[in-house]
Amino acid sequence: MNLILFTFIVLLGFTSYYFGRKKAYTIQSTKKRLTALPQFYGYYLAIWCAIPAFIIFSLWAIFEPTIVKLLILSDYSNQGYLDDELNLLYEKSKALSRGQFTGEITPFIEASAEKYLSLRSIAQSSKVVIVLSAIIASVAYAYKRISSNSRTREPVEKFLNAVLFTASLAAILTTVGIVFSLIFQTIDFFKVIPLFDFVFGTHWYPAKAFVRDSSEALDPTMYSDTFGAVPIFAGTFFIAFIAMCVAIPIGLMSGIYLAEYASTKVRQYAKPLIEILAGIPTVVYGFFAALTVGPFLKELGTSMGLEVSAESALAAGGVMGIMIIPFISSLSDDVITSVPQSLRDGSYAMGATKSETIKRVIFPAALPGIVGSILLGVSRAIGETMIVVMASGLAANLTLNPLESTSTITAQIVVILIGDQAFGDPKTQAAFALGMSLFLVTLCLNIVALRVVKKYREKYE
Amino acid sequence: MNKNKEQLLNKRYKAEQRFRLYGLSAIFMALLFLTIFIFKIFSTGYSAFQKTWLIVPVTFDAELMMLDQNPSKEDLQDADYYDIALKSMADLDPNANEDQENELKRMVSYFFEKEIKNELLNDPNLIGKTKEVYLTASDDLDQVFKGNYPRDLPEDQRRVNDYQLKIFDQLVANGKVESKFNISFFTNADSREAELAGIASSFMGSIFSILVCLMIAFPVAVLAAIYLEEFAPKNRFTDFIEVNINNLAAVPSIVFGLLGLGVLLAIFQLPRSTPLVGGITLSLMTLPTIIIAARASLKAVPPSIREAALAMGASRMQTTMHHTVPLSMPGTLSGTIIGLAQALGETAPLILIGMVAFVNTIPGSPMDPAASLPVQIYIWAESAERGFVEKVSACIMVLLGFLIIMNLFAQIIRHKFEKKWS
């Protein structure tokens, strides 16, 4: 229904464009000078068609459900129901009207389901009528208004400018959305679990929070020693550390080689080949780590008499390191190439070899940029999900042995939220609290890294 | 003194060579990983494109199928095929006892009844006759035939027992086992049985999510880029927008999953597990990538173009829309494709919004529950059955194939249509 209405409005928009332009041509044919190109008259009318439609549509979307709900619940208003029960009644009748209701059908619910349906259809048809009459009225008004000396280009361009500006707000809205979706659940979580227990507790057993009858009241003492996030944070940083141990030497050295030594031919082929590593989906790395690297390390360990878990932190971290190599190599390659040639020439003139120049002159000069690229790599390692979900353990052990399994923030979020989740449960909220800490940590890393790289770029530009 | 100098010089040259070698070996290591990786995926995955069939003679006994004389099409639809299916399997070994008959039945997929039915529906004249029918082998036998299953394990650790292997070897010896191209891998939806599982449902899920993602992210990102690059005044607010964009590009993908869960599902009440929600979540993730690419390509259009248009009396909006934006399109498009390729490979946010649900139907619209290719890889990789290992690799090959095509396409657009200003 909405789709048909929408198509119809789009068609109306095109027609009004056509009529606007036609009017402009008619004016032109009377040898009067137009103030703008004829198509602007068309755009002008089309905008007059789109704006009222958009406003009414959004008002409807915002207010229709609440008004319908109010009207339905007004039947029950003085029967002493609690708010929650009223909500439940409403949801039940809504489900029944869609034919998706499976519980016991009482006459009350049936009546309100019928009322719901009739209200919805009234709302629908009144929407159609209102939208169409508003469009026709506004287009007719605008059509009458345009004449040879009316300004059409300026309003159209102003409108376009506003559209462009709104689109640029999308990035801010997304950030706001992220914070918004995380913060409420996180606050609820910390109402039950003290912040101190979360940040300094050393036991993480969210499965314990499973065993709760949802009708019982929340008993915070039940969760003491359940949501201590230290093992998770430690595991996250530990796996990221292993990853960086693989990624920094290989990435940095290949970046240096590509920037300073490689011939154009080698560079032309090697660079995109290494960057393929960055384009491989992480779930593929996860599969590789779980199926090949994990068992391989286990066998290797057994042959050397070591106890290696099949889901060792080493396997996950190592594979993650491979994934991060291209980020570090291409960023440090960029950074090194942008070091001015004069620094190199100066060093060569003093008789330094190439490697001495790199180590003593170029590397220090490029250091801020390289640090920035490493920080971005760390942020990626901390936020990486699929590799750890598939290749590292899901139980949170507090360990510094790379051969044992550990868990990370991201893996725990997935473990908790996979399948159905009940909002309002401390366990679900714990995932959001973890998400919040992940967001904050990566935010800090990113801002610092981006600032460092930017400062560095400015220095040599 | 002189000798000392030479020694020092030699030492420095050696250090130089060593350093060079480190660099070279770093590149070599990175490429080695890539090679091992691709080799491993291909060597485990290629066999999934073949499917093993058992050729079993089936007697279409009208009595066993509960059919009357001259049955109509509907009678054939409703007939009982289970008995003749069972019988034809049991007939593989005339001396089989009841347990063994059961094991014989397990040599083929549970779909065998349907396969026999289709054979008869294609040719109703078969009633009363015997015909050799191709039946899908169970995934364990499939793996045995492909040589992926160790036959020398003790019997109680195998899912195929000695009896089944004996009959299977007889069939192989008689040439009654055949391997053909696995069409059902591309046409079937997901299934709990490895031999029947296919990627059609997750493939459609991926396509729908990517389309939704494209339809939202592309227009918004291009408009935002135009504003920021061509119109935005330089002030604190636009700086703030910039910081936001750059930061969003580096926010972990799982956080976007939490956003989808907390806002799209919990507040806007959009349907769970659907490509619609998946696509919206992915579009928020791709937005910064496209904005950054579009801005870079707008920046690359030389100012002389703008100045020429302005000098001819075009307004700023006309200059931008008629000249700058069209000239920047190749770069923007290739950036968009690369962003979409990233979104296509993304898994974690989709898991959080419920796209891991087991879906055994092929979705027909973005509002139907679906998985996506990477999520399918995750689901199969987590299941214990051996038959799924090669399926995962095959699915990865399909996914990588798409990513390669998309990236090539982006390259082609960039090189073919982008103007070089010098």
C-alpha cells in the first residue's frame, strides 16, 4: 500500500516537473525573459510536491502507532491494569490481527484486535487522502505563483544545499546512534553490577546468569563474581599483542623494502598482492585458523612435548597478525615515501649506506606516521571478531600462556548475543557494556592515531 | 689502521645486505602466507563441486506404491514411494537382515524417496518396470569416495561401518558409483545434511543485503561528500563531521552490529534475521568508506574546470552538478564497489542481528529471513560433520570469486574512465 502511494507521489513529482517546465516555455514564447532556465521551474514545482508528502509521511510514521495504541488502550483505562500489562495486551492484539498470535485468545483481545485493524485501515485511508490533497494544493499554489520574474533557481538551489547538508549529518547520526544504542543498556547493566566489579573482577561466567527465572526479581548478589571483565580485557590485549608481534616486523620491513629498495616492477606486483591479504573476509581467516593453524600448532606442540590447546591464543593471534600485515605495510610505505628526498640525499652525501640512512634518518623522521599506522593496526586487532570467535576459546581464562585458550571482548559479545536475546537481562546488557568499552578503547586509539598521522603529514607538506 | 677501516667498511656493507634481506624475507613471508592460504582453501574445497551418486536399480511396483490401474498425475504425486525406495536399497544385498537393511538405507541421503518420485513423475510409463536411478550418496560415503575420509580408523570411530563400506566397494567395482558436477550446491538452500546443503539461500541473502546497502549508502555518501568537499564552510562543525567520518571508518564492525540490534531491531522493530536490517547495518558501515573515496575523487578534479564553468555564468550548484560530480564519478564508483566488497565479506554485525538463523528456504525478498555467504561459512565451519569442511572451502571460493570480480571491476572503472589531469 505504502509502496503504491509512494510510486504515485513520484509520478506526481515528474508530472509537476513537466508542467513547471511547460509553463516556463509558454512564458518564454511570449518573448518575456525568464529569470532561470526552464528546468528550474520544473524542479521548483517538483520540490513543492515532494516536501508536503515527506512531511506528512514522517509525521504519520511517528504519530500513527502511538495514537492507535492510545485509542485501543483507552478501553482498558479504568480497569486497574498496570502499564506493563497494558503493553502486553496491546502487543497481543497486534499479533492477533496479523494472525501470528499463538497464545490463548480472550474476547477482550479479540475485540481490540478488531479495533486495531479498523483503526489501521482508517489511518491508512486518511493518510492517502491527506497526502494527495496536500500535494495537489501545494503544487497548484506554486504553479499559480510562478511567473516570468519569479525566482526559481535560488529556492531550488537552497533546497539542494539543505539536502546535501542533511546527508553530511549521516556520519554524526551514526555515531550518535552507536552511543545511543550502547549507553542505555550499559547504564542498566551498571545499575545491577557495580562498575568496580566489572572493571576489576577476575571471574567471567555469563552462563551463570542464564539460570534465572525471568519472573523473579533481580537479585544483584546473585551476580557477584559473574561479570568481572579482567580476563576478557586481558585476553583481548594479549591476542592483539601476539597479532602485533607477527604484524609489526613483517609489515614494517615489507613497507620499508617496498618504499626504499624495491624496483618499480617488484613494487607494482608485490604491493597489490600483499594488499589482497587485507581484502580477504575475516571469517575466512577464522576458518583457516580453526581448521589449519590450530591443529597444526597442536601437533607441533605435541611432538615437542608441549601441551597446546587446539584453540590456542597463538593460533588466533598469529592469523590475526597476518591479516594486519597489509595495513601496516601500506601505511608505513606511504609514510616513508613522503619523507622528503633531501633528507636521504643529505645522509648519502655524508657517506651513509642505504640501510644506515633508513635506520638513522628516515625511520626517526617517519616515526610518528609509523606509530600512527601501528596504532590503527592495534585498534583493528582489538576489534577483530570472527577470527577469535572461530579460532580462540570461548571460556574466559586469565592466562599469559599463548598455548592456552583465552577469550576476547568481541568473542564474548558474539557468544552472548548469538541466538535470541532478552533485553533487560543483565547478560544481554553485559554484551552492550563490553561493546561500550570496545568502542571507547578503539575510539581513543583511532583519534590518537589519526591525529598523529595528520600532524606528520602536515609537517612535510 | 687501513685494514681496520676496510674491516669496518665490510661490516657496514654486510649490515646493509642483511637489512635488505630482512625486507625481502618479510615480503616473501607475506606472500608465502597468501599462497599457503589460497592453496589450502582450494585443495580442500575443489572436491565440493563434485557430488557422488549411487546408481541403484529401482522397481516401480504399482502395488507397493498403492497405485490403481491407470493412475492420474495426482495419484502419482500422492503415491507411497517410501516402500519401493526402501526395497530397492535393501535389494543391494539380498542376504541383508533388518539392521543391515537400515544401514543400506543410510547409504543415500534422506532425499532418496523424492529422487525416485521425480524419476517416475518424469516418465509415468515406468510403472511395473525397473530402472537404474541416480541417488545422492550420504555425505560420509561421498567423503569416502573423494578420499577425504580415513578408512583405516577403527570401526566405532567411523560414521560409515564396515558393512556399508563393503557394499559400497561392490558398487564401485561394478561401476555403479558416479561423480558428477554438483549442481545442487548452487541451487539448494541450506540443509542439516551436508550432501544436500547448498548456498542458494545465503547467496540470495547476500545479494539482497548488498542491494539494500548500495541503495542507502551510495546516495547518502555521495551527497555528503559533495557537501563537504564543495560547499561546506570551514568551521568547527564541519571539522567535527570529518573527525566523525574518519573515526567511523575505523570503528570495529561488531559495534555496528550492536547498533543494528539496539536501534533497528529493538527500537524500530524491524524484522529480525532479514537482509533488510543486514543491509541497513552494512550501509552505515560502508558510508564512511564511500564518503572518503568520493571526496578524494572530487578533490582530484582540477579547479580550472570549476573556474571555467563559473566564468561562463553557471551557479555554484550548476558547476558542481554538471561538471565536477560527473568528472568525479569513476573514482566514486570504484570506491563504492570496494566498499561493497568489504560489506559483502562482513560477518560479525550480521550474526548479531540474527542472520545466523537456520534458513532452509530461498528468500524471495529483503524481508524474508536469510543468511549471507560469510555467515554461511561461519555456520558450516561450526558444524561437526566432515562433509561440511569441503563445503565451507567451496563457499569461500565462491565468496572470494565475487570479491575478486568486484575489485577487478573497480580497477577497470578507475583505469578506463578516470581522466588523468596533468
